[in-house]
Amino acid sequence: MQAAIENEVMDYIQFHKDRRDEHGRRLVVRNGHLPEREIVSGIGPIKVRQPGVRHRDGGRFSSAILRPFMRRTLSVDALIPALYLKGISTGDLILGEKASGLSATNIVRLKAGWEADYKAWSQRDLSQKRYVYWWADGVYFNIRLDEERTCVPVLIGATEDGTKELVAVVDGYRESTQSWRELLGELKRLGLTSAPKLAIGDASLGFWIALQEESGPIAQQRCWVHKTANMLDKMPKSVQDKAKQLIHEMYLAPTRV
């Protein structure tokens, strides 16, 4: 990381090397180092010093690697919610004794931030959205809040220009019709008025029943990922690799013949 930051500053100064004042002096130059900072990384705490950059024209250098107030690398920031969703307790979400930036208190604070971000996202305006395709699935996590595994209905949509977006993620109970009905009803409340041309999902009847109730007749397609897994589950392991290849060739074929 230290070398990357040094190179980043070197490239920045080189990029501005031709900017000079009326006396021929460079307007952007190196200027020592900023105070040392400790960053929690995937291999433990590391100490880095960002080279200083002086702008004689009043400008300012901003590092894309070492952001202001950064205390953890992006890999660790991504790791924390992943571990949390896998059911790791708050007290166990610590990367070593020296990872002071990941104390139990800070984990709780991060969790509060995630909840605030999710709340704002889940109340966004969808009145201008138009999705051509929907992919629906129920995601199960290892967190045991009760006797049943928690299921989270997830809906992904594709817009008319082909952009895929996460449309909805909500708390649910199994993959029930009621859970999907509440999800689809909430999308309407947020302003989503048009239904997709095609919906893709597994064989769970909950989604299809709720979709029919909330949006009327919509073209349906069985998810090939789920269908492939179901077919392979009925075959001996000795033929599964070959069968999987043949199934892929089948549904990726450009024509029906």
C-alpha cells in the first residue's frame, strides 16, 4: 500500500509537471509526508505515510487509495458485512488483538450505518423506473433467529437498456406467497406502476401466485440455474459433469433445433 501511494503521488506530480507560474516554478510539487496512519487490512494493521503534495495555485491532491479518515481497507469493509450475514457474532468479528478499528462497539456502529443506508434505499422513488425482466429468488442465511432459517426474498430487474439493478430485498418467512405479496405491494407503494414483460424464478409457487395477484398475467420462465441443479441432483455424481455441460449447451443454443 505504501508503494502504491508513493506511485500515485509521483504520477500525479508528473501529470502536472508543465503547470508553472510566471517565474517558471512548478505549481504542484512534493512536500514531505503527512502524519503516519494505521490502516486495518486483511493481513492485520499496517502503517502508512502519505506523501504530501503542495499546490501553489490553491489546488488540492486527494488520494484514491488512502481516502480521508480511512481506517480500513476496502477488502475489510466488504468482509465485515459478509461475515455478519454468515452469522458470526459481534464479539467474534475482530481481526486480531491489534485491529482496534474493529472493536465490538465499532461493529455495532457499522451495523447501525448499514441499517440507515438500507432504510433510505428501500424508500427510494420508483415512479420513473421501467423493468423489462425480473429475476426472483429467496436467499437463506445461516443466522438462526428462530427455529426456521431466515429467508430474504430478493428481486433483481433489468431496464430497457439492459442495466441490471437490485430492485428489492426484504425480510421474509421461507418463500411464502405472503412474503412475495408484501414485497410486490411495497414496490407499488414506491411508485413502480409497470410490470415486467418476463419474470424468471425457481419452482417456488409463492412468488408466482403473488405475481399473478399483484400484476396479472406475465410471461414466466423457469430459472435455468435452479432447474439445472434440480436435474443434476437426480443423477449419479459420475455423470453430473458431462450432464451439466450438455444442459448448458441446450439452454445456450441460439435456436430450438
